Amino acid sequence: MENFWSIVQAVCAVIGSAGTVGAVLVAIVEWLRKRNNQPSPFSKTQIVCAFVVGALILAVSGFLAHVLPLSPSPSSPTPTKAVSSPIPPTIASPQQSAPPQNTTQTPAVQKTPSPSDLLTADEAMPAVYQDRLNNQSNPPTLQEGWDKGTTNQGTGAACTFTQNGYDVSLSTGATNAHNPSFCQAKQPYGDILIEVKVEIINGSAGLLFRDQYYNGQWGYYFFEIEPEKQQLRVFVNAHNTYEPLPGLEGRIFPPGVQIGNTHTLQVIAQRSTLYFYIDKKFIAQVTDTTYMAGSIGFACYNQSSTKCGALFSDVSVRTLV
């Protein structure tokens, strides 16, 4: 359609131009005729009509040139809208790229608690047995089944409840050249934290645990302190044979532990591992599988004399999960 209107526009332009040229030629001829006094070949009406027709054709041609659409010129390229090219994505270099994430979860490594942390945790457990050991008629004391009076354990012991605690000593007239004097209970326990206060009066003294006395057998562990010689010992008695357990040799004797002072003994017996504390300070750790359960008790010992004695009080037992 645009080519058709272009042709019409061109024809109108040619006709308009021809009409205009014809009118101009008529005017020139008429001017020359008058100048030479020659008769005019055209009448006045013809001359006026030529001018009018030429003017009309020229006017119509200009109007059509203004109204009709113009086809784009071949030499003039059609302007195009600038299209911005997309920005290519930035690709990280191998040095800048993040390492791949490891989605495999590493199992948490359980930290082994220190002996001090273990004691703190076990002390938070409720006590299954707690006794001041100052009244043999107390229900917990009776239930525990403590020895009373003179016993035949060792070479003879006197087990006496006083208002200050449980007095363990060598019975009058007995000799104590080889064995400690024992005062024992009959309630068995497995893994426990046992704690007791002790005032050593003469010789050495200590704590029995996992004692087989509850079922009529002879065997136990004995945690012994001897202030005069500044010695710490742990014995296991199996079939009436005393064997010192390794682990306390060369240990520095705790300062301030001496005859006449009250000190706190603690033992954690957890399966085959045994932890020992004095005044809540860790002393040693040993491993032994001879006994895994038993009752508790107390003992005194003096290898060089016929006198030994200690006062025990404020005992507690906590069973471990």
C-alpha cells in the first residue's frame, strides 16, 4: 500500500509541475507578444484559465504530498531501537570459589571428665544412705547392720557408737601384728561414691569398700592413710592375701593430714575404676576387677604398736548410674 501512495504522490507532483510550467510559458508568450505588438493567439479567458488550472494542480499536489505517507528513503536506514546486550554472569575463578560444603555430620567426641569433675557430678546425686554414726538405734544405722561391741574381725576390734561418731579401735588385750581391726556393715552396694570423716587417734586408719563381709566371705578394698609415716595405701584382700594396688606409690602426702585432725575420705568405685580423694582433692586412680560389689566398713591399724584408733562420722553413700 505504501508503494501505491508513493506512485500517486509522484504523478501529482509531475502534473503540478507541468501545469505550473505551462502557465509560466503562457505568461512569457503573452509578455513577448505585447512587447512586439503582435496579436495574442490566446484570449484573455484562456490565459486566466491556464493560470487557475496550474495553481489548482500545484495546490492539490502540495496537499497530497503533505497528507500521504512517505515511504522510507532507501539511502536513509530505518532507525532501530538500541537493545542493550545482557551482561554475562560473573564466573568466580577457582581461587575465589567457595569449597564444597561437607554435609556429613561428624559424631561429637565425648570428653572424658576429669576426676575432679567426676566427683562434682557424683556429689550431686542423692544419697541412698546418710548417717552421723552417733546413735546405734537410728533406723538408718540399724538398717545398715553395723558391728557393735567387740568383733573377731582381724585380730579383734572394738566398735562403739559415741555422741561424736563411730569409734573403731583395737580391743583390750588383743595384739595387732598383722591385720587391721575392722568394724563393718552388711548392706551391699555396686558402683558408689562413699564419703566419711575420720579423725585418726593412733596409728593409721581408713575406709573399706566392696567388702565381702555382707555374704560371709573374706575380701575387700582398703583405702588407708598413715599420717606419722606420710603414707597412702590401697590394698585388695583376696582369699586372705593382701596385695597393694599400684597407683599411690610416690604420691605426695597431702599437707595438713596428721594425727588429731579430722579429714574427709572419698572413694568413687565405678565398675573396675577406683578414684581416691582426701579433703575433696584427687589423690590417685587405680584399676582392678577383683570385686565389683560389696558393703562398706572402717578399720584402724598400727604395725608397731598394740594401739590403734580412729573416730568416723558423717558417712554417706551415693549410688552411681
